Amino acid sequence: MPRYSRIIGTGSYLPQRIVTNAELETRIDTTDAWITERTGIRQRHVAADDEFTVDLAEAASRRALEAAGLDKVDLIVVATTTPDRVFPSTACLLQSRLDIHGGPAFDVQAVCAGFMYALSIADHYIKAGTANTALVLGAETFSRIIDWTDRNTCVLFGDGAGAVVLKADNTPGILSTHLHADGDYANCLHVPHGVSNNLASVLAGTAFVEMSGREVFKVAVQKLGELVDEALVANGLERSDIDFLVPHQANIRIITATARKLGLPMERVVLTVAEHGNTSAASIPLALDVAARRGDFGNGDRLLLEGFGGGFTWGGALVEWRE
């Protein structure tokens, strides 16, 4: 009998502090109108000084586990670009917080496509029979690697966490996952310093995101369009067979281009970019939780999840929603 993984619970968490475009107008040379027109973002959430990635991850995890009716899982995979420590992993710290012990727990780093990578890994664990349940997260305190004087980047990003719980099932849930990367584009969207390359910059708190916006936009639209075709061909489906798009919430223009590729009206696209900004690996599970708790999805609806991030990395998943 075929073995699948199915989403049985979702959860999310956003820090209390909100930074609006109007507030940014007082700090840098920008306007609310310019940010909104170019990105679709109106505000973003920023973690408190004493609030860390594992704190956001824990809050989202508890909500997802409660929704799933579970208190333990076999596997924990956390997608994050902003771990609390060099080691141990954020997943290990989270595992302890949740009083879960013994099973594998590890982080995945693929920036804004990180959740898609983590979801694919957990899906394969379950399909292989290595785990029966999994907690999969995207969690970020991205504000910590943003130069808040750089108008090209500080308007885009925010903090948050989103989580899903997967369970083995003989009914299709996650139909397929598709992951890609191309390191030739590394310098288009990156933090140029790290532990082994200019650690002093990291310790000084000056290791910030740098981005070539036009190149990111151009390649993202192209690769996400190709990803749509790949997912459809892999499952023998037509564009009309997709009920919802749950995209990475980076930029409304990229999202709109992907929706056009699918032929989906915007009311069938889950949008949180205006309220959340780009929360990197957290954005897709955050959006998924918002839509799930609103009751947007019906039993058997087909969802296309997709994300694009620094690396470049990109990935998607075709999911059949089960109530």
C-alpha cells in the first residue's frame, strides 16, 4: 500500500512589535506609497530584544501540535537562516523546549526556500517509513541581519515562525516536492560574512543582507514559472486542477506573475505579504496557517506551495488538503 505524508496541523507566531511603512518614512529616504507599490508590503513584525528564533519556533510549534492533537513527534526539521547559536541547532533547542527526546532534530538553511526544503526532507522521511510524524518549521529573526539604514532591504523583511505537523497516511497528502539551486547567483542575494569569513564583522553586528533586486526579481519569476510546469507535469495535472497558490511572501509582483502562470485569480492566492513582509523561511507556513485557520481550503483542494531565496534556491510542493 502506498505511504504518504499528510498535513494534520498548522501553527504560526508573529512578534508583538509592528513596524509600519509610516515609521520607516521617519528613518530613511522612502515613502509608504513607494514601498506598497513596489512590494505590496505595508508593515512587518520585529522580534523584541529578548526574543529569539527558538522562542518564535516554540510558539508556532505548540499551536501546530495542538491543532494536530499531538504532543510528540518522531522528527523535527527547522528551516532558518537566523539560528540562535552556531550549534546546537535551533531544532535541538526546540526539541528540548517541547520535551521531546531521542528522535532526529536538525536545521536546514536554504533562506526563503528553506521551508520547502524542510518539508521535502520530512516528506521523504515519512514516505520511507523512517518516521511516522514530523514537525516542520520555518522560523526567522531576520531583522537581526538587516541594515535598517539600507532602503533597498530594510523595507522588505520581518520576523516570524510557521509550523506544520505531518503524519503518515495511505491517503495522498503531499503529492510531490521539487527542489533546486544555482550557486552561480550567490552574490545577488547574500550576507557576505560568516563564521569562517570575517567573523569580526558578525561579532560586530555588521553582517547584513545585500541584494541585487532587479536580478532577484528576474530570475525568481523565471524559475517559479518553470516550477509550476514541473509540478503539474510530475502529477499529470493541468493548471485548472490547482485550487490555491500558497507562495513565499516576498513581493506582490512576483506572486502575481506566478498566479498568472497558473491562470489563478488572485482570490485563490493566499496573501499575507502586506501584513507580514518577507519573513524568509517562515513566510509560506505562516501564510498556510492563516488560510487554514480562516477555513479557506476544502477537503481535496490542491495547493501549490512555492518559494525562492538566496543561493539561489527555489522549491515547491503540490499538496492535497485533507480535513
